[in-house]
Amino acid sequence: RKEVEQDPGPFNVPEGATVAFNCTYSNSASQSFFWYRQDCRKEPKLLMSVYSSGNEDGRFTAQLNRASQYISLLIRDSKLSDSATYLCVVKMRPTTSGTYKYIFGTGTRLKVLA
Amino acid sequence: DVKVTQSSRYLVKRTGEKVFLECVQDMDHENMFWYRQDPGLGLRLIYFSYDVKMKEKGDIPEGYSVSREKKERFSLILESASTNQTSMYLCASKPDNFYGYTFGSGTRLTVV
């Protein structure tokens, strides 16, 4: 089983729709969680972190469910410019050197249609 | 804004060549990373460094080595390029006190 799994999509939604993606992780000791956005042929960019209590940034809401070991990203009122691939990232416990590892999911592709 | 600069956007090399990919960051970040990104496999960590002259293997270090002689520069070396190393290579940096990565714009390497 992969450490971090995402539905690759694509999720095709009309403008103005609400869409949600999940990301499951296998290691219950995972410490922190993040969402990144990657536009076509561009580098990933940090979108938001995911707090235990959930957090919201404008039209974007991120939530964590530790019991079921998944995180979610909800996008309300989708815009054409939201079309991108959304990567979830999980921070694992430290390596033997004490440094942390961040595991990236393969991403969920979103297409917002006019 | 933090900037992570990768020396080449596109690169074509022959099998067996030694290849150097350079990455420079301008914000004094302690941590630097090399990933490769392939369709269906996502980003996979090759090597990372948490300090000058320090390095640690990631998940797929075979066929690669790295060098970090200065804090701002992290080089990825393909000792003898092979066709299965054709990929998008992404460099990233991150300070100790913040969780977010800053990525470079990537180097698309083709080995023929």
C-alpha cells in the first residue's frame, strides 16, 4: 500500500460548483499535512496546511480525519483558474538522523469547465 | 520572495554521460531537496541535505549522488545517465522553522 494515496481524477466540474478531494495516508504516526497546487508544467506551490481542527482560506477548506487517516480539500464556487493538480503532502516521523520526511501524493487533477 | 533557481529548464543527454543538475536558493534555507516527478508516480525524494556538507538518501538514491559545498547550492549528479532517468527533476528548499517547500521551476531531463 502506498504511504499517501490520491484519486488521480480528473475531476471535471462546472464553474461555481463545489468539489472535494480526499487523500489517505497509511502511517498513523504521520505528524503534519499539507495541500500543494501544481499547474501544468509548473512547480508545486504550497496551498495550505491542514490543522487538526480544520482550516479555511477563502473558498478553500482543509480537514483532517485522524481516525480514518485521511485529509480533504474542499473548494467552493470553483473558478476556471482553480484548474490544476492538487497534491497532498504528509510529514512523517523523523529519520534516523532526526530529520523529517515529507511524502507527496501523486495528485488529483481538477478541471473547472466554463 | 524566496527564489530557487535550477540551472537548466530542458536538458538532453546521452546514455553513459555524467550529468550535473544545479540548484541555488537565495534565502539562506538550511534544507534542500532533490525530487523527480514521473506520471503516475508523483514526486519521489532522491536526496536531501539539512546542512552544508550533510546529505541523506531519500527513497530512490540509486544512480545519483549529491554535493552541498555551500549553503545556497545543492547539486544532483547522475554518475552515468540511463534512459530510465529521463524525468522532471525538481529542487526545493525549506527553512528549519517553516513547513513549506519552495520549489524551483524544474529541469526536464531526457536521456537518449
